[in-house]
Amino acid sequence: EAQVTQNPRYLITVTGKKLTVTCSQNMNHEYMSWYRQDPGLGLRQIYYSMNVEVTDKGDVPEGYKVSRKEKRNFPLILESPSPNQTSLYFCASALGQGWNGYTFGSGTRLTVV
Amino acid sequence: AQSVTQPDIHITVSEGASLELRCNYSYGATPYLFWYVQSPGQGLQLLLKYFSGDTLVQGIKGFEAEFKRSQSSFNLRKPSVHWSDAAEYFCAVAAHMGRRALTFGSGTRLQVQP
């Protein structure tokens, strides 16, 4: 089944404790992206990647890092999480050519206390 | 800068009734427009998209949307709503094709009454 898999689904952590949210897709998509969803704000792009070793900032990159060492994986790293990063995070992937929109993962709900 | 407005935060309809969810966008060039649906605890699923051509587009689950350039709108419609359509609906515009960046509206939550 074609899908984007994120882990974990739920995460509660403390301020300043480094964490990684994993994302993997099995569709051989070139593009991958991270979004955060906050009430009343819709989804906002954090980082994106056009292909292996090619990443760049989205609209709200502060406090986040990403890497793309393999085509299928695109982890999101919070080196020093803060409470304002409490949010619902979505990983998504898309074709490089003939874009038809993103395929989204099921989301990771992160709470930073 | 591009933006998407979904004026209705919450809509309640009766099962079997028709539905229209509004979406207005602000974008200088020809927009690429999307509607996504998010069921509780789930990710976003693409309902339909408009890139060019016929301004009335058909999607999955019996949904359709009409692109009206003169009104900068891309409203989503369904002739007869089912209880399983209860979800949150997001309109989005592709603002930056190079980074595949979608700008989303804030969403419309649909409640379906029996």
C-alpha cells in the first residue's frame, strides 16, 4: 500500500530534550515536506526536500532541522523543543514531475511541557 | 503574498442535504488549487485539484468544485451529504511550485446531523 508513515503518533516531552520524528514513504517520491497544524492557522510548511541531500526552509523553520540522506526518509529534528512547538505535525511526499498534490502521513501530535 | 480564506469555521448540515464549502484565494498568477479532507485522528486526503482546463472538477467521494477566476473562488460542493462526510475540510493553493509549498486555509469543520 502506498503510504507515508510517521512515528511516533503521540509524543510528550520536556523543554530542551532533543527529539526526532521519523517519516518514511514507499512511493519513490522526490519531494518530501513537513507541515505543522495549529488551530485556526491551517497547515504551515516547516521544511521541504526536493531530493536526496537537497533541503530548504519553508515558512516556519525556526527551531527545526531536517535531513534527507535516503530518498524514502525525511526525519524532523527538534534539538531543543519549546512549548510553542506543541502542535500536530504532518509529513508529506509528492512526485517531482507531474505534481498531483501531496500524500500525507497520519500525523504526530507533539506536546512539549 | 498568497492567502486562502475559508469563511466558515463550522457548518452543520442534515444528512441528505446539499453542501457547499466556500474558499477564496489571493494569488497573483494562475493558481493550483486543492481540497483536502481530514477525518478525526487522520492525515489529510486529497479530494480534488484544479490546475487548468475545465473549471468544474470532479473528485472522490462524490465531491466537486468549481473554479471561478472572476470571484477568486474554489468552492466545494456535494449534492447529498452522508454521515461519513463529517470531517474538517481544507482548501489550499500552491504558492511555490518549486518547493511544492501549499498555503492552506484555516479549515471548515463539517458536522452532519441525522
